[in-house]
Amino acid sequence: MNEAMHDAMKRLRHDVAMQAAAVVLISALLMVSGALVFEHLLGYQPCELCFLQRKPWYALVPVGFVLLLFATKDDRKLLRAGLALAAFILFVSAGLGAWHAGIEWKWWPGPATCTAGGTDFTVALPSLDRQVVLCDEAPLRILGLSLAGWNAVISLAAGLFALRGALHRRGNG
């Protein structure tokens, strides 16, 4: 391992903001990959709200790379500002996931365009080749949570970690 990489790994062990940047990038890459695996390899077709929930994660991939660049260049001001932005994006993602999960649990109504009580898709979209997936039906639950619920949990956790990194100052633990 070259010396620059060794120094970066050493700093990563002790630098909360750098750890937060790594968490943002790694979680974004895993969430985007996971969504694509569930869709294209496992056959779970996403609904309209699932696609909406992917957008923050798509945005976080390049943000995460830029954050790591700021971290390796030791640009603390830009790193902390970028982490604050990432935290905001992650909190929006958590809200979208919680909203969608609540729709799946029938706690509140969803958009009329993608719920069972809404539009008759066979009339509205007669030439649609793929099955329309309703936003108020969770096709899969893992440990009791739908994928939207897990998005809310993971987004909130990563957002809190990013916020911690944004607020962290060297030397205060």
C-alpha cells in the first residue's frame, strides 16, 4: 500500500467527518445497487414512489465521491458543508421512505395515481407492457419492514451520521 493510501486509512480511523463521508458514499452505492438488484435480478418491480425514493440516493453517489475528495484534501470547510447537504438529502429520503411505508400500512392515503383506490390503470394505460405496481402494496417485507420502511431507517441512520460529521470539529472527540 502506498504511503498516501496508508495516511488516508490512518486518518479515516480517527476522523469523524471523513468517516461520515465514507458512510455517505458507501450507503449510496449499496442502496442504488440494492434497488437495481431487487428490480432487475429478483424481479420486484418498483412503483412510482419507489422510483421517487431512488432519486436522493442517485444524487448522493457523486456527492459522496466529492465528500471523500474534500476529506482527502483536508478541506474541512467544504467537507462539513457537503456533509450538511448530504444529511439534508438523507433526511428527505427518510421522509419519503416513511411516507411510502405509511401508505403501505394504510396509515394515510397515497397518490391516487398509484394506489388501489385510484385510477383504473387498464383503462388509463391499455398499451402498458409491464404490470403496474401499486404504491399501497408492499410486495416484500424483511423483518416486518417493507423496502420503503428500510429506506426510511437506513436514510435516517446515514443522515444522522452525516450530520454528526458536519458538526464535528477536530479535537472535540
